[in-house]
Amino acid sequence: MVRDPKRLAAVRATGLLDTDPEPQFDQYARLAALTTKAPRAFVSIVDDRHAFWKSTIGFGDLAVADRQYPVQATACQVLIGTNQPLIVEDVARDPLVRDLAMAERWGMAALAGHPVHGPGGEVLGGLWVMDSAPRAWSETEVLVLSTLAQAISAEIALRDALSRANRHVSLLQAAGKVSSELAQTLQRSLLPPLIPEMPGIDAAASFIPAAGGVIVTGDFYDLFPTGGSRWCAVLGDVSGHGVPAAQITALARYTIRADALNTLSPSRVLEQLNQALLAQRIPDERFLTAACAILRPEEGGFTGLLTTAGHPSVLLRRADGSVESLWTSGTVLGLFEDADLGQDRFTLWPGDALVMYSDGVTEAHIPDDWDLFGEGRLIKLLAESAHLDAEALVKRISDAALNHSHGHMIDDMAILALRVPPPD
């Protein structure tokens, strides 16, 4: 498997072998170390001769030559051969890894790794954490490692897609054309393909690009379980468009997914994201706004905590048609060390709906006419839509914003609705 030609071609295509550390990969390795409380973490990329450590946390300042090991001296060969996580609680007792040269050099007593994949599913290497004493790796820690490995895989896939898109667009532009297909494919890769079924909740979401729809943007949403019966819902908007916005969007989604597994607090999740964005040294002072809610079922409904960071209010439409505007203090993310994030508690009862949206909805308007759709119109629409399920509600909102702008969206529009179904 290590010498599989298709896999080796995918490794070479990444352009990551024998290169300097990069903030994107360092951030994921750092998050892996922090969330698993492991003293060391690294990202490996492996060809047929050696395993190259693209990022290292906790190893000191290693030169490129010191971040390379023969494949046979590392656990990467096991990861590639099985395409499964490798979880070792006591290296000395595991025949697969106890005699490895890297184990002896770094005093490795416990090890956990998860495959990192190329765009075609090939195992390129792995995300690893190690400890100097035997230890158990919890189910949550293994899940965090999996989530962050997926984030690294997504970063590599994003770079590959952008490279192919740039080549393709250059060819089409020479013929006086513009390619939208690849940009739209890239945008879809930044959104969850399907909203998962959340027990007790009717959920729906929508993304509508601005007029033309050929530029990769930074609007995103996500809904996922965080352990036990808790779920996290998030909607965010990265300033700007193009490659930098897409990269920040990918970082944001996977950072949120990893951090939400370790806390009950949405303000803590967004604070960790703020630190991750600051560590990336975002160019041109690019920033991100977001709304994040963590919910859990209670008897007869759901309770939740909500944090907004420089984002439009989240609207809670009650079953009787009344609408509450939920908003917390907090600045945009990625600019300031202290984002001053607060959080608010809310409840959802049968027939209630929670609606998150990007400012593309409320700022929809006709070109050259600054009569914005606005929060007032949105609240009125929600008050008149108490009978609608989540999917119909999302459609009514998007249709209303499109009608108000005569179909000419100035900005992209993302909407996420969560509704507790009423009794039959």
C-alpha cells in the first residue's frame, strides 16, 4: 500500500513534501495537542521512502532534515496499510510500534493517529498525538482527532480544487469565458452535503450565492452532535470572497466541530475559533462573524445557549407567531485578542423555530436602491409563518429576500432553521 502508484501520485500532487511549516497545518496539530492534552502532535505526509512531518508541536524547532524518517521507522506504514485510526495506549506492549526508531528517540509511550486523505481518498499520511507515559485515549479525544484529520484532508482538497480551478479558468478566460462550475463545486464542499436528522428537531438550511454566483464565498452553516444528546448549530460569514475566504471557512467549520466536543459553552467555542484565526495571521484583516448555539432536549422541548459574534440577531419564532430577537455582546472574530463574547439561554417548545441567517438576507435590495429587506420585514414574515415546517420556512425567507431584490442578490445568503414540531 505504501508504494501504490495512485497514492504516491496523490502525495506528490500536494506539493507538501520537504516544505516549511505552514500556519494552516500547524493550527490543526496544535488543536489536536490541546484538546487531547498530549504534549506532542504532528502531521505526516508519506511517500515510498520517508515520512515527512509537515507540522510539529512540542518537538522544538526542527529543521526540514530533522522532520524526516524512513517509512519503516514510523507508524505511518500501519496507518496507510489499514486506512484506519491507530490507537495505542501502551507502546511497550504493542508489537506494531514498540520497536520503531521514532518511539525510542522521542520517548513515545502512547500514540494515537488518524489517516489524512487526498481528494481521491488516498491515505497521504496522518495526524498524530503522542505522550511520554502510557495512557488511555477517550472516545471524545479519538473523535476530535478524526475531526481535525478531516479538516487537514479538506485543506488539501481545497488547495487541489483551487489549483485545478485556476488552471481551468485561465484556459476559459483566454476564450472570453468565465467558469462557474468549479467555483460552485468548491462552495458546496464548504457546506455540509445534507443537514443531519436531529432527534426531536425539524431542521433545514439553504445557501444562495450573490448574483452571478461565480465567486467562492465565506458563508457557511453546520449542524452536528457534540456528545450525549447535545447538538451544535452554527452559521457564519467570512468577510470577502475567493481563496482566502474559502480557507478561513474551512478552518472555522472544523475548528468549531473539534472544540464543540469539549465544552457546553458556545462562547467558549467561538473564543477558541477567535484564537485559531488570530494564530493564522489572517491577511488584510479579514474577519468572521458567527452565531453558535448548543442545544439539548428537556422535557417537552429543548434548552440552549446562544452566542453571537458580530453577527445579525438570531430570531426565535414562537408557536403563537410572536418573535424574539436573540443577540449577545461580542465583536467579530479574527481581529482582537478579546472578543468579549457573552451567551444567552433560550428554550424551544413545540411549534417554536430558531432561525439563523447571514446579512445577505436582511441587506437584500435592488441595485441603486438602498431600501434593505431588513430585520423588520423578516420578523413580520416569521410571525405570519407559524404553520410552516423548517424547509418551507427557509424557502419563504429566501423567496422573500429574492423578490425584494428582484432576484439580484448583492451578497450571498445562508439560512438555517431549527423547529420543534408541534403535536400532530
